[in-house]
Amino acid sequence: MKSRRRLLYSLIFAVPLVVIFSQCLNSYQSKPDPRADIFAGATTCIKCHKNIYDSYVHTAHFLSTRPAQLSTISGSFDHDTTFEFTKHLRVVMNKRGGKLYQTAFFKNKQVDSEPFDITFGGVKAETYLYWKGDKVYQLPMSYFKALHNWTNSPGFDTTKVDFNRLIGRRCFECHSSYIKEVNVENQGLNHNVELDKNSLIYGIDCERCHGPATNHVNYHTQFPEVKKPMYIKTFASLTRSQRIDVCATCHSGNAEKTLRSIFTFKPGDKLSDFKEVAFIHNKVDSTKLDVHGNQTQMLESSKCFISSQMECITCHDVHKPMSVVGMAAYSAKCLSCHSAASHNECKLTGSIAMIQNNCIDCHMPNRSSSVIAVQTSGKGQASPYMVRSHHIAVYKDATTIVKSDLKKYNLSN
């Protein structure tokens, strides 16, 4: 009898504690991942992978989309920075009421003004989007870091200011981790795309490349002594072609027809189930560059790729910012195969440090995009947008420039 009474008292005491404890847990949980319950969210990775996470948040992938604010926009807003299209047409980047705007004027009369809401990109250039209801539009002005200047957004008419370029889910598939379409059944063929603002997951997060992590997090939280990664896709567990497919979801150009949403791609899937990938070795025209980047096709058409086991991650550590890696580190990858001992050393290398530290500008040179050019303010002329070729080859014009520099500075052998 006494034991039953003790048990009853224990239950009466314990149940409120369980309720309180569960409420405390809920108060610390972030909102559910909009993709599905099987996704844990990138911040759950911090506990076990803090060093990698702290490095990754500075990469171009992680920063591919972010909320637009002064700290995430490279262009200046000092003194209402102005971009002049023509004598009578201009756009002013200004701050107003705590928000940032692009405001268009024609003959000194304001014709439109829209806010900066989302920043796209950041390594070479940034473009910006704004929300109007459930639709997203691109702003007419972008910022190009190589020019240190505001420019017309890619593909925009340079004789007029357009605030009506609609942006759909496809752009977000390679610049974010997720956004949900709404009213899909009513969109038909008019591309009247409506998106759920609250579902947007900025940047390319951990689970875009490693797959859903809820089961992984739950398992290792319960069994921290287990060091083998469980219920997660590590790149080491994938085949070479599977690893390349993960990168190629976004780095294989934008010309192919999309069969299924790239948001549903998981590591280990076949890219051909999601995109119509039309590629034949050695038939990629390396002179025709797409602003969205057909890097994987270009790489796969290279002799270096065909005759070795190299792949994207041979040169790219996606957990580290490119600025940390540097040309010398990329060149060291080249020299690990192209050496005197292997009898395939670059003829210009010799003992010249400037060549040894930069194979890239010769064999993967920057080229003007065949798709995009931008206009600098008031000049009415286009400036080229430079894209790094991923077709590794001998480029005669690049070699000529290097030889000229060597001769100029008396560095030639």
C-alpha cells in the first residue's frame, strides 16, 4: 500500500516536470524545416562540425542568397549613388525609412521605386530581387565587383528602366536551398509564378550536398560514441560520377530542359533524371560561355579529365572560401600530375616561381561571356563580364601574353 502511494506521488510530481521540460525543449527548437521533417536544418551541424561550418558560412555557396541589407550589398549608398542610363534617365540607390531602394527618374520625375529584399551572388557580382505580394522581381541595377560600380542588370535593356522581370523557382534552385511554389495548378503556361516567402532557405546549405540529416542528427545525438557517419551521404561514399552530378545540378549550364525540380535532387541520384543533359566528350565549344556556367561539361571535355580520375573536388574544397585557397594552391594540384618526373611538365614552368604559382590563367583563362555584358554609368558602352573557362587546354593567346610578360621582366630562360 505504501509503495503504491509512493508511486502515485512520484507520478504526480514527475508529470509536470516532463511537461515543463518538453516546453523548454520546444522553446529552443527552430521552426520546422519547410522542405520536410527529414531535414534538420544547417544549424544542427554546428554541434559536431563547428570548424567546417564556421568556414563554410564564408563561401560563395553559402552566400549565394541572403537578405539584402547594407552589410550584404557591396555597392555604395552614400549621397544617393546615381547610375545614369541617358541624359534624362537615371536610377538612384538610396536609403529611405530604414530600407534600401532603387528609384528611377525620367526627366527628374520619379517613375518607379522598389526595395532591395534579396541579394543574389557575391563573388564577382551581385544582383537584387524584391517581393511584390507572392511574386519576386529582379531590380534593374546590379553591382559588379571587377568594375567597382553599379551596372544594368544582365540582359536588361540599356535604354529604359525595367522593374518587371519576374523571377521563378528555377533561379532559386541554384541560388538557395529551397523555396515553395504556391497556386501551382493556376499558373498554367503564363509563368505567373507565386512563391512562399516564408519557405525561403537562403544560400546552399549542408543538406543540399549531403542530403536530409534528421536521422543522422538523432542517431549521433543518441550514440555520440559512434564515429562512422550514419544516415548521411558523405562524398567519400559516392562514386566519381555521383559526386560530379551533385555539382552539376547547378554547374552544368542552364540550357537543358529541367525534368524535375532540382530541389528534390539528393546525393546519389542521377542528374539525367532531373535534367536533359546533352553532352558528348570533346564536343563542347569552349569559346561559348554561359553566364550560368557550363563548367562540368567543359571540365569533362578536357584531356586532363579524360586521362585521369580528377573531378570537381580535386581542386575545389567547397568548405573553404576561394579567397583562402588562392591560385598557388590550385596550381599545386596541376603540378602534382604535370611534373618533370612524369615527363609532362609545362614547357614554360622551369624554375620560374610566377609560372609555378599560376597555371590557371594560362590553361583555364578568363574569357568574356558570350551571353552577358554590362553598361557603366553614363558611358553608353558595354563592359565584358569575365568567366573562368573550365575546359583545361593550351590557349595560344594566353600563352603569348605570359611569354610577353616574361620577356618584359627579363624572366624568360
